[in-house]
Amino acid sequence: MSPSTSHVTNHLFCSTMSENKKRLHDAGESGSQASSGIPPRKIQRLDSTPYPATPEEHAQMDNEVMADPVLVACGRLQLPCSQFAPHLITIIVGTSEDLNQKYHHPGEARSLLDTEGGLLRELQEAWNAKAFAPIRNLEILQPPRVSTGRTSSKPVLYLSLSERANQSAWKTPYAGAAHTSFIKTIDALYSKPNSRVYYNHVALIQSSGCGKSRMLHEASHHIHTVIMNFGSREAFPNPDTQVREYLVNARTEEQCENRVASFLASLFRALSKLDFQSPSELAEYLGYGDAEKLSQREAFFDAVISEASEIEQGIQTRTPPSPGETSPSYQSDGVERALAKATKTLIDKIPPQGHLNVKLLLGFDEASDLADPRKDWDVLEKTRRVFRHLLWWPIFGVSLSTTGSVKQFRPVSMRGKSSRMQDGRIYPRPPITLVDYDQLAMKLAEGKTLDDATTMEYMLSLGRPLFKTRYDAIWGFQYYNECEYKHNEDIEHFAIRKLLDGDDDTFHSSISIAPLAIRLPLEFNALTEDGREAERRQVESRMRICLKIEPFADIMYTVAPSEPVLIEAAAKNMKTERALTDRPVRVLHRFLSNRFLSKGDPAGLACMLLLLLARDMACRNLDTSRTPMRYHILVPVTAFLTNLFADGHKATVLDTQAYEGGPSLKEAFKDSWTHCTHFVKVTDHKVVNRKFLMRLMARGAGVLCADNQLEIDAIIPVCYKGKELVTENITVIAIRCRNAVPLHKPRDAIFTSMDPNHAGIFDKDHPGDIPIIKLVLSIATNTPVLTCPPWKRSAKTRSQSKDVPLSQQHFRFFAAGMSHEVFRPIQEEDEGVWRELLSCSDVADIYSRGAHESASDIMRRMTPGAHSDPRHWDVFFPLDFTAENMSVDVASDIDDESAD
């Protein structure tokens, strides 16, 4: 039994000993009552509505229950169920989202056992059978029932774990000022009316969990807004299903456009009849996301749809269908007049809001469900055309979606029906990506420690609000001490599902690259359709952040989010069964070879992947009992380096010296720590400074240096003495990757050029009195080598001073060759893949893609002088061509022509 399992088991037994004795005593009394004719209390089952799961799903949940380490230990000890019954309940509930999650708390589970005398017997039978479906069917374990307020065949619904989390998180106070910036952006777009603008409608595109819907809802308290959700029935906030069905069920293109216009006309009429004076009053009435206002909201939109149908029927032309038609034709004049009249009435009623030009904002949440790229027309495209009629009214539309496909929201000229759009005389507004980030982040200050930066509470606060609000909503920190392990484990599983669940395309394989795209600063290839599609899928399904979308091209700029919870999920996936067969290096090589990624110099990617794999190996060999986020524990510098290099070099690494006669690395860095779970690429050379590196280290980030920062390619920050986060305590592991020119032995000039003062790591006014570590990785070399050359002091230097200042103590490592003999993370069977990875540069890859050698020769001749290969020179100025062999070559050419 592991130490952590033993600790949990001991805590479980101690906390339940007295309860078990009392419960066994009560069970005995119940037995005596039964024998005397008093029936024991029965457990009610859900006979008509069993737990919603298939037998296969029940079996999977049963396996998760039996895999719990405490229950495994109890099974090995053959303990009676009475001794661990509360814990068994918490595990059954915790692995079944649709059960009442309050029983995930041990205190609630104990209370349930005390009040339900027959429950212990049911648990014992299920434990013996190793099948817990009967327990999941118990009425007492079902969540509270909530009425939807609608008349249907199912008047009562159960709130699942996710639904309760969403509702609770929605009610938390809004943090940040993204809604204010959003309103200013929309108002600025409208304040520039242009006859060349197609419509006042814009798409807001961003990945899941970034707070798009909540931001729009918060904006509705500052500008009059109507938000409609067109998502699936499982979406949150609750979808406006009746609106969606009315619009998408149109049978023809003309009917669809008329339905959109009829709906807006009816909506504007209904809004005109409401008594509201401020945006907040309108938002309160419509109750978007408010479960208590769900019935009122549904009744409002039912009335809108009913009147829209009347408007639609009123403009329908009752002429017999033409041959080949299955429905009567429609005319738009009537609905346009109805829309114009309703619009004027509403705009006249809405009071002005300060300096804002826009009076009404229409939000289309989950708008991608209205788009159908398989057809020449869809509801979204028709909505844009109707908005063309509203161009000069102070009304603006916003479509929200996680999809990264710009084509769905800004139609390209080939799909646009307008001839003016096709020839560029009018154009749609470009999508925006405006959301807040880190708005819930807890602020650290100098003097805190790395332990503070690796608490669950702090790590959850970083990045998008999804994970922290969900954590607080479901479990809360009030249970932190008693249920820390299980609660944290649940939020990690949720992050893994968000990152990796769902359908995947075999060719683009968004799941396989997702963990690497989270931890490495990958750049997708925008020059190819496949590269753009792969990047779009990462935004849509794999939590990648979209920074910007080019106005007139289907090109986006995206980055990997620096979020500890997602990085933890990615790191764990890199050790799954699938990752063992399709290892990260193979995935990276495949995406580079297929030109999904921008290649540049792949040596940097290879080196960063090596460094992360080494750190992951170190984490798995360290004690992770303090936190279940095992890949966010702090790693000693010595442990990181010994896991980076092969086992046979361990003594060499630990005993290396900065200079002859100086202290060894294990002595100099005996109390030094790293925290590098991922890499971010910086765009400013000034960031390569200790005050910035310390702050990046707090969120577990290493640095890929900015372009043209030639001395150093990557940096891993280090806390030198202990874990205190102060600038003076920060040193670095500086890495330089060499791929272009293979080196077989170290050169002092290379190490000298990696000057931390010249690179800006240490301030010139306050140079660091602290040692650093330099790694030179000559990975293009075929011969595997690892040496640690110390600085050789001159006789004059040795005579002047016995000790070398700490600032001049640079521990130097030179590693050559991508071999398992040098690097521990490299497996012998993958050595060829690592070497091929280094050759995936743009030009060289193009030359190697020739169908045969002669095709490769032709491509090289098409780029004269671009490479040192003789084939780039042979045609016009051969590298080995001299005056002596010129006559011979000419004569041979004449002979060849004669022979022909």
C-alpha cells in the first residue's frame, strides 16, 4: 500500500470507527425488531425512472469505483463494508454525475447512513457483487427535483452535476472589465456607418470556457440587449428551443429569410409592449441564465413565435405552386414593412444610454448551430441579409461561438449572394475575439514562495474562469481539508474531458496534437488549408486561445493558454496508453511532415519537448502526496538534470564543477528548485530578465526567447536558495540549441557568448551574484556525446584569488546527438524519429518531397544558390568546375549529340 493510500485509509477508519459501532448496534436492534414483527425501513427505488445509463456505462462506473485506492486496500484486507461505507458512498456518487453530489461529502454520507437503516445492507450486497447499479437507482441518492414550468410528458427534471455547477457559477459576481470593452468595441463599429458595410452584425469567436456568454449577459445590464441561445438541449444557459426550431425548420430559402424577418418584427413588437426604463430592467425580465425566470422567458418567446407565424402567414402569396415546386412562393415586401414599422416603434421607445450610439443589441449565443456549410443558404446567412435592412438603425447583432471557422460567420465572396459582395464593393464586418483572461487570478507578490504558487486555489485562479468557478460551485473550499484529494481529482478529470473528449478527424488528429499544443508554443501553418483547419480545430475543440482573425482571410492568430489545470491534463495524457504507442515525438514529427505546423528551425521544438519529458519523468519519481496535480510539483534542479541525461551520466552530471577545484553541481544547487510545466514564446527581448522570469516561473512557464535573440534560445527559471520568490534569488538554466552546424566537441566561444548580463537576464546596475547553468545541445550531431567542461582558470587568475565569485560560476553542459545514450527521455526505437524531426525545415522538406530523385534535382535547380548542395549550383556555376575539365565536358556533350 502506498503512503498516500495508507494515510487516507487510516483517516477513513479513525473517522468512522464510532459511527460504525453505533450503526452496527442499530442494525442489531433493527434485526430484533424484524424478528418481533416490526418491518425494517425499506429503500425506495426509481422503478419508473432508473438511473440514466446503459449497462456498459454502469460497468465503466463500477470499474472506476473499484479502482479507488482506499477501496482497493479495503478489498485486500477483506474488511466488512460497515467499516468503509461512508467512503464507498462518496465514491459511487463522485463517479456518477447525475446523482446528488452533496453525498460526495463524507459528513453527508455518514448522516445518510444514520438515517437510512437499510442502506448499509444494500451497500454490502452491491460490494459483494462488485456492481453498484442498484445503489444508483436509489431514490434517496437522486438530486433535488426542479420543475421546468413547461407542460410536457416529463414535468420534472433532475439537475445534473454540470447543470448545478453552471447555474451556481453563473450567479457568482462578475470579475473584470471585458464587458465594458466589448460595449465600446460594438459602439465604435456602429459609429462608423459606411455604405460599403454589408450589415451591423459581428461574430465573437473564442474557445470554450472563456466567458463569452457571461460577458454578453453582463453587457446586457449596460446596454439594452436580447440574448437568444440556439444551442443543443444540454446547453447552458437554457437554449431557446422554440426559436431555434421555428427558424431552422424553414423548407425553402425564401421562407427562411421571411421567418427571420417575421421573428425580428414580432420580437420588436413584444419588446415595445414591455415596461422597462433601463437595460438592467430588461435583462431582469428576460432572465437569461436565470432558472427561476425560465418559465417567464419561455412564455415570452412562445408569444413572439406565435405572432411571427401570423406575420409570416399574412405575407404568404396564395398562388398555386409552379411545376416542380412543393410549396407556395413567398414575397418579402410585406414582412419588410412590418419589420421597419416595428423597428421604428421600438427604437423610439428605448431611452438613450449616455454617449452610446447603439440602442439595442441582439445576441445569438451558440450561433454555429444555425450555420450549415453543406448548403448554399442557412439561417445564419439569412439573418445577415435581414440585418442588411437594419443597417441604418441603431441596432447591432452579435453571434457567439467556439468555432474557429471564419467562413461560417463572414461569408466568402463565392458564397455571398450579393454581387456587390462578390466584387468587393461591400464587405461584412470582421470577427472579434474579445474576452477577458486571468480575471479571477490571485495576485502574488515578491516574498511569496513557490509553494504558494502551486496551491490548488492559486493554480485554479489562472487563465479562463471556467475551472475556478466550476470548482467553487460544485465542491467549494469549505470541504477542502476533508476531501482535498477527491475534489481536486474531479476538476482534473473535467479538464481532461474539455481538452480531449469528442469526435476527432483522423487526418487532422486534433486530439493527438492537443497536449503538445498546450505545452509548447506551436505555430500552425496558415499558408496551407490543412494547417488552417488543424488550427481551427484546436480553437473549436481543444481550448486554444484565438488572439485575432484577419479581416479578409480565413487566417487566425492563436496561442496556447498558460493554464495550470489544462497543462496538468495535457501532461497526464502524454503518459496514457495511447501516448505510449503514439509518443509525443511521433505526433510532432507527423504534424511537421504534413505541413500542419510552421516549421522554421525544429531544433527548438525538439529541445523544449526533451526538457518537458525530462521534467515529467522527474515528477513521477517524486512524492506527489501534497497535491494530486502531480505534474505541478516542484522539481529540484539536480533531479531535473539527472532525468534529462541518461542514467549512465548521473555521476558526471552531479559531480561537474563550474571551474577546476570548485564546488560540484550537487553542492552548489542542493537547495534549488525549478517549476517549468510548459513554455511560452516571448516577443520582447526585455522579458528575458529576472523580474519577469520570476513571475513566469510562478505560473510554471519556461521561456522560448524572442526571434533574433541569438545568444540563448530557451530559459528555465530557477529559485536558487530555497523557494522564495524574490528577484535576487532567481537564476536560470540557459539553453542553446544548435541544428544547422553539427558540433562534436564543446567550444568555449559558444559558452562565452551565452552571457547572462549581455542577454539582459541580470540588470547591469545589479549584476547577479549567483551561479547559472548553461546547456548547449548540438542535436544534429550523429555521434552521441555528453561532456561537462569546467572553466579552466589561468595561472594569473588562480594567483589573484582562491575563490571564484558566484557570478562567474557557470556550470556548462555540452550534449551532442539525439540518442538514448545521451538523453534519458529518448527511447532507442525513437531515435530515428528524433533525427528526422530535426530535418523538417521548410526548404529541405520541400526538396525531399519529390516523387523521385530527378524531381528533387529539378526543384533544387529552381532555387539556385539557396543551399550548399552542389545541385543548386551545377547548372550555372558548378562548385567543382574548372577550366581544365571544361573542354572535356564540352567534347562529351558533342559526342552525346552525335550519338543522338
